[in-house]
Amino acid sequence: MSEDRYVDGYLDLADELRLHYRDYPGATDKPPLLCLHGLTRNARDFAELAERYSPDWRVIVVDFRGRGLSDYDPQPNRYTAFTYAADVLALLADLHIDEAVFLGTSLGGLVTMAIAVTAPVRIAAAILNDVGPDVDQGGVDRILTYVGKDRRFATWDEAAVAVAEIQRAAFERYTHEDWVAMAKRNCREENGEIRFDYDMAIAEPFKTVEATAPVDLWPFFTPLAEKPLLVVRGEKSDLLTTETAAKMQQVAPGMKLATVPGVGHAPDLSEPEAVAAIDAFLNGLASAKA
């Protein structure tokens, strides 16, 4: 990918942290596509997708605080979906963007739901990638087995093996080259070592009593039922079950649902089924706008 396809942008937040985002140029006659990544991920996850849709769409990809090129938060208790939502809203205000098409993977989808209940006018439409208002505990438990563990690697091949150990069940068809590519999205080189590209302290909020208490997220999803909505689900997902997806369709009858066969949590959105679903959804939005 050629880095001149986007501009690196930074926003100074009210709490004196700096938020990084990538801004891919695109059409100004429709809302931009705003991409929000998963818990331990960063803006590089959306590089291929952003190049696919820019310049037909302006694409903005955010590094949540504590990830990628955004500042790490000295107060780990602020690593929450509502904090990330406030950061995103501050970015939209700074860029003078009234509304956007939100695309949220996993945590990014939860942030989208938080914005749906706090600032619904900012959401023109939404794409949720393998997440819903019922987050299966089995998937959460799996994620907690690796988040916050500061592993270091000597080579990209070694990093790829480690990433495969974590994700192999979700991507059984990946080759070693695919795992190396994922490692390069997930990790960074620093002081002669390769390490995961996020603040290990993002795991701290999961250790609190509040984090283990059940939360009803359906009121956060309900506002999205009034928006154009696409849900992409991995067929083998351990986070978004078939039962939850079916209930989401009951709450949001106009919701489009695309299932990516043979993939777990979360589809990387390069799969033919995901590409076709997102293409159709965005084309429908563009037609309606015209």
C-alpha cells in the first residue's frame, strides 16, 4: 500500500492526549466512512478496505487512545467504550463532519452503539462487524486470555506464529504469509524487538467489579434500528451468536445480515462475502443520497 493515499491527522483531546487518524480523500457529497477497530487493533486493520472505497468515499480511520500512533492514557480506567465514543465525537466536531457512516469491528461496534444512544444524529448509517448487544461470554473469555500480555518477538515470522496461536480457530484458511501480514497490522518494531501495538494497560478495566457485572446493551442497539444497518458475522464467531443476530433482525427489521463462511471473530472484511455485502450497502446509501 502506498502511504500517500492518506494523510495522517492528529487531534489534541481535552484531556491533553493526542488522537491519531488516517484521512483518505473522497467524495464530499455524502457522509464519510468512519472506521473503528477492535480491542487490540489499530488503523492498519482497515488499510485494504480504505483503499478499496477511497476516493469514491472519504474514509477516516481512527486509532483509539492507547493504540497505534495515538497517545497512551496514563489513567487506564479511561479505556472504556464511552471514552472512545467521546474521542470520536470530538474528532467529528474538529473535522466539521455532521454525520458519518460508521463501520465498527468488535469494540468499534460497541463504540458505535454508545454513540447511537448519546449522539444518534452523528450516525447516517452503520456497519457492525461481528458484534451485537449480546456479547457471548465464551468469546470474551478467549479474548481475555491474551489481551494485556506484553510478548516480544525477534522476527516477523516469530510474531506471525504467535498471532496464529491466538487467532487460528477464526482463520483456518490463512497461510503463513497471511499470518505475517496480520502480525504486521497488529504489531510494531521497537528497540530491535517486535511487540503488540497497544498499551497493555487496556486490560486493566476488565479486572474491575463493574466490568464483570452484566450490562443490558439492547437499549444501545435500538437506536440503530432506525438507521440503515448492515451486520457482518463470521459463521464461526464466538462473540456474535446466530441467536443474537436473529434477535437483532427482529429489533431492526430493515437490517441487512451477511454471514462470512468458515470465519470466526472477526472477519477481516476482505472476504468475498463481506466485500459484496459492504459494496451493496454503500451503493444503496449513495443511490438514496442522490
